[in-house]
Amino acid sequence: MRSLFLKQQILISLLLFAAVAYLPSNHSRQDSAPVAISHGCSLASH
């Protein structure tokens, strides 16, 4: 049960990273990548 939850968290953070990194925006990918990483880390820490 716990491993399934962990896999879901990893998948969510990966999707978040991909969305923020590749979404067309005014920021460059280098600017948005750390934001995605911080979001993923905050999700994983909860």
C-alpha cells in the first residue's frame, strides 16, 4: 500500500516537472526547472 502511494507521488512530481519545464511561457526552461523541482520536493515531503 505504501509503495503504491510512493509511486503515485513520484509520478505526480514527474508530471509536474514535465508540465512546468515544457509549458510554453515567458520564462526560459532554466528558470522554470528549479520551480518544478521545488514543487516535486514539497509534494514528496508531505
